[in-house]
Amino acid sequence: MTIDFISAENGGIRLYDTDAKKTFWSDSVDGLADILRNRGIGGVAHSSSMDFAAEDGFANDDGAWVLFRHALEGWRAWENAWPDEDTDREKFDAWIKACPVPILKVEVHVRLPDEDDD
């Protein structure tokens, strides 16, 4: 049971565990890193929405990939900091909040539709 598919959605990223038939969504680096920590990640395919993220609530087309890359970096840093599987959620949350790694502080701009947009 691992994340094996991703797509941009509403200014965030939807992660799919197709084996378990579950999806997860977050628009923050720490939220995505937490999902990756809990579910794991395998070979990941992606929707074209990741390449055209401006159509799915991001400020530009690169926004979804930037957010996902930062989440991967956060997840990898966590894996290196606590390689044991018994680390609990409180320790992970405290580490994310205290982590000096600048990549965990990313600003994501969401483009809301104008009233004239259909």
C-alpha cells in the first residue's frame, strides 16, 4: 500500500493509493510529507494536471511540481532523521515545525476563479 499516482487539484495535490483504493489531498508541504510518511511511495505516475497546474488552482503551471518536490524533500529528510518505523505522529509534527530546512517553508499561491470564469 503506497502512493502510486498524483494529480493537481484545487491548488493542492491528490495522492492515490490505487491498491487500497484510497485518495489523500493536501495543499501544504507538511501535509503532503505526512501522507507520504504514513502511506509510503512507490513508482509514481501522474496526471497531466501536474504539468498544467495553473488550470487547477496554482499560480503557474510549475506550482504542483514545486509543491510535490518540496514535500518529497521533507519526507526524505524525515526518513533520514528517524529511520525507525515506531516514530509517532507527535514527534513527526514537532520535527516538521522545528525543522530548519528552508524547503519546508514554501509559499503557494492559489488562483481563485473570477466571477466571469465559467
